[in-house]
Amino acid sequence: MKQIKIEGNNILSGSIKVSGAKNSAVALVPASILSDDIVTIDNVPNISDIDALNEILTYLGAKVKRKDSIIEINSNTIKNKEIKEDISKKLRASYYFMGALLGKYKKAVMFFPGGCSIGERPIDLHLKGFEALGATVKNEGNKYIVEAEELKGANIYLDIASVGATINIMLAAVKAEGKTIIDNAAKEPEIVNVATFLNNMGASITGAGTSTIKINGVKHLKGCFHEVIPDRIEAGTYIIMGALCGENLKIENIIPEHLDSVLLKLKEIGCNFKIHEDYIIVSKSDNYKRTNIKTLVYPGFPTDLQQPFTVLLTKCNGTSKVTETIWENRFMHVPYLNEMGANITIKNQTASILGPTNLIGKEVVATDLRAGAAMVIAGLIAQGTTTIQNVEHILRGYENIIEKLENVGAKISLIEI
């Protein structure tokens, strides 16, 4: 078991390079098995979620080579078999193997995926999409058996613009006979990245990044080289840190337009930052204005940055409000922030943050990935020592976070206990 210790109230200065996007890479790795040749993916973050996906690939018989940020995957040796519960439950994104295996082999058998406990996370939309393409779905306890004699293109409307369902249906549809149209598709940059990867392999996908995606099925997907886009959530997390304790802190390897909603809110509260082509320079201010945020699907304010941003709002003058519309359990970090000295109340799905307040170092818990990031941010600005438990959540989503923060002046360490 590991824990993170932070000695707070230090200035961060220097440069942090953002890694490849977790939410893109965890779909690209399963998608690779759709290829009939070798694929190479670059800028893959070194996080435990990728380790778990590689474990599934190896279990299925794929040959996986990894060096630094590059993964080479040869799926020609795969034997399609049931993905056991002990490996599927390690992360939510294991469900992408459903779409990929169904698309290539017309059958997928696996257990319900794991991941952070941030609310009800059913996969109904995924399964309905598979059924629309001609698959049958059987549920045996926690195990799903999805299979089809053949897959045929269909018109599919998503009740919710779900990232996971949009990607999973794309994976199942790329080799289906005929044309598939996904309406009310999610628009996140990670979806565009996955669609580009599939197109590089020979798929025919248009409209990714809009609410209507069209897929013309193909019979063969070839090998390719592909690069993971920068992680906009990691970038946003470090930018928020810079807004609280940075001094000309440079966040590099970013795509600024992917962060528009966050940067607009930072500008609204009076944050001091300058946007360049692929990096941002940010410094802290001692006089922030209150604001309200409401999480929405892209291009709205990202739910994955709600928890880190809440810490910043503890330093704003007046009462700020945060309304969470995506996940119902995404305020589990609040009790720990209050223990540290924040003044936050929750009613229904809205948190009211009265600021500014000073935070004091405490022993806290990372209840999920982004709550863990919030605890790191809180520790960086708190007086005294903050100890974070359950840090495995943090390590599965932020590559080399300890080293990156140490290099810019944070007093932070990862301890085995």
C-alpha cells in the first residue's frame, strides 16, 4: 500500500510536460485488436490503467511490446475467450474490449468493468448499440455474453451523449456490413482521436467531434502508427495548481482549445495566465472572484475537473457554486476539504463554497481518481503536512505525478507503508 505526503505552501515554478490522454489511450489499446496487422501507438501514458489493459491483451494472446511511451501491439495471435473478472474489474475502460472483440470476432464474453465509484455507471447504452447492430446480449450474474452471426449497420440514437458508448459502438461498427449512424454522439476530443486511429487503419468514419457520426463498414483494417493526444484533464489539473501556487509555471504539450471552458472560468475569476500555441504560463493571484460552474458534456465544463476546481474556489472571494450534472457521487472529496478548513455545503447536486479559507494539512483519502487530484492540490496549498491514502486511484490516471511536481518545487513524496 502506498500513500502520498505533501509539505504544503510552496511555490511551483518551472515546466510540466503533459502526458498522453488517459481517456484516449484506454480506448486506443483495446481498439488495436481490430487491426489485422501490427499497430504502434505513441505518447501512451505510463499509468496503471494501461498496465491493466495490456494484461488483458496478453491474457487474450496478443504480443505487446512497450518501450517508454510507445506500445506495439500484434493481435494476430489472439484467441477470443472469456475475459476473467479479476482483470476486467481493474478499470472501467475494460469494457472497450466488448466492442472491439464483437467487431472483429462477432463475440465478446466478459464481466462488468470496474473503475471509480463516482455514481451509477451502467453500460445499457453500449449494449443497446450492440443489439441495434444485430448482436444478442445475455447477462449471467455479473457476466455479459455479446455475440452475433453477423453485424449490420444501423441508425443508433444515444439517450445520453456518452463517451464510452460512442466509442464502443464505433469499435463494433467499423467492420459491420453497411452504414451505421450514431446520433447524439459524444463530441470529446478523445473520440476524435480514436476515430482518427481507426481511419488510419482503414476504417471509414466521418463526423467524429460532432453529434452525428457516420461509419461505413469495411472488411479489413491494416496496421498503422498513431499518436495519443495530450491529456486535457491532466493539463487542467496542473493549470489549476499553477493558479493556486504557481510562479510563471509552464504547462506544455497541450491543445488550448480543448480547455476552452476551463480557461474561460479561470479568466472570469481573475487568474493570471498567458496562452501560447501549445503551452500555458500561469501564476497565482491573491484576489480571486467567486464564480459558478456546471459540469456538462464536451465542450462544456468537464466533470473530471470539477473536483480539482473546487479546491481553487476555496480561495475565491464570496460564495461559489458547483453543480454536478454527470455523476451523482462526485462530491466525495468535500468532507476531506472541510476537515482541512474549507467551508463547503452540499444540497442536492450543488456544492456551495464560501471563500476564501485557509487549508490545514490533514490525513485524507483519495476516494476516486479526480478526488485524489483534488487532495493533491489541497495538500500543495495547505499549511503543514497532508497525507493522502488510497493513492492507487491517483496513480492510475496521472503519469509520474510525483516526479513532475517535485521538479517544479513541490515537497511531495510517494511512501510505501
